[in-house]
Amino acid sequence: MADFLSRGLPPHRKLSRLTAADVEGYVQIKSKENKRQSLQHVVAQLRAFLRYCGDHGESPAGLNIIDTPRIYRGELPPRALDWAVVRKLLASIRCRNLRDWRDHAILHLMAYYGLRPSEVAALRVDSIDWQAGTLKVEQRKTRSTLVLPLARPTLRLLRRYLQSGRPDCDLPALFLRIRSPIKALTHYGVIDAFKYRATKSGLPLDAASSYSLRHAFAMRLLRRGVGIKAIGDLLGHRSLEATCVYLRVDIDMLRTVALPVPRPCCRPGRRS
């Protein structure tokens, strides 16, 4: 909570003299910097911090009672990138060094197979079955293992990455940090890889996130006629409701199932 102590606590004011107005002022500052979804996490962390301080006499008790912003289910559709933009993003990576090869393989797996950053980070070298041409993915949300068939271009890309883009070491993780100390890449590292490539590409991706590739994958399957249940299984959704949000994004498809508006029936001799 270093940010709260630096911006929420007035200068030269001790934590023991913290007031509800100080807390409210900090929440207002963060509300201008974060959307409601992110602000929920900020408020939750602030509550826990103030509860701990109040219980241990470091600050006045009761300051942890803060209203959290309301979020309604399905209020925001997923932000899916257009597939043409996804291809341009991947094409912008020239694959000239270790980082290029690694990031290209990471973004390829998220775009073409819908993997989450945490699932990419959890991949191991032995997750790839070269003979069968499959990839074993541990889906942590559903606590299940998904075996994905890999296309030949993907197998070639992963093989080239292992030959030219992965540091030579005995670590089991598939994707590693490039800089020392060499260790497994975390899901935060996967997210940072997307941000770095999005910025470097020069494409209009300011509002996009790493999950935009996953959403683009889902929309691509939907427009190809793949069933919602199959898409949900590939994405590792717990319920069909989580997958159905993509139906709201495909406006063109929804237009095809819309019923015509009936016209009013006017009898002869009567004025409408």
C-alpha cells in the first residue's frame, strides 16, 4: 500500500491520525485512474490494509468500511481484436533475437489457441508431444487438462523457438526470462510481452489487453460456425453463460436471427 501512504496520507501526517476523509479522497483519486472493475481490487486491498492497521492500533478503527463500486454481470462485452489486426500484430515481430522468438510463440498460442496468460506461463517443454502433435494445457480455473491438436505451422514455430529463442538450460518451463537470472516466465511476464509488442507494433491497441487475443480466438471460432459448448470447452469456461457473452459481440450474426418487425394492419376505410 505504498501508493496509499504516499498519496492518500497528507504530508507529515501520521497513520494514527488518518481520517475517513483522507481515505475517501484517495478512493476518488484512484477512481479517475481505474475503471470500476480495477477499482474493486484497489478497494479490497485498501480495506484489508486498514482493517489490519485498525486491529493493531496503527490507525483509527472502522476506516476499512468503504463502499465498493458496483459491477453488473454482462455489462461489458469482451474486447475482441479484429483478426486482421491480430495477424498484423504477429507479423510485426521480426524474430531476430531470443525475445522476438519467445514473444512470437507466446502471442501465437494465445491468438490461435485461446490460452490465458497463466496457462501459457504454466507450459513445460514436455507439454508438447511432438509425435502426436499435441499440446497439454493445464486449465487452472476448471482444474482440468486440455489436450490441443497443434497445426503444422505451430509445431514448426515452437521447434524453431526451442532451437533459436530459448536459453540453453535444464529448467522445465517452456517460456523463460531472457535476462538474468534465467527462470520461468510468470503470467505477469506474459502480459508484459503483449504490452511491449502492442506498443512496438504501432497498431491502435491502446485499449487492448492480452485477453483480447483470447477473445479474438473465440470470435473467430464463433464466426466459423463452431458451437458455443465447444468454444466454452476450449476456453476452459466453467459455465455456458460465460461463453454466451461472445454472442453479444457478433452483431452481424445476431442480425441474421432477428425476427422482422410486424407492420400495423390498417382496415380499409379507417384512418390510422
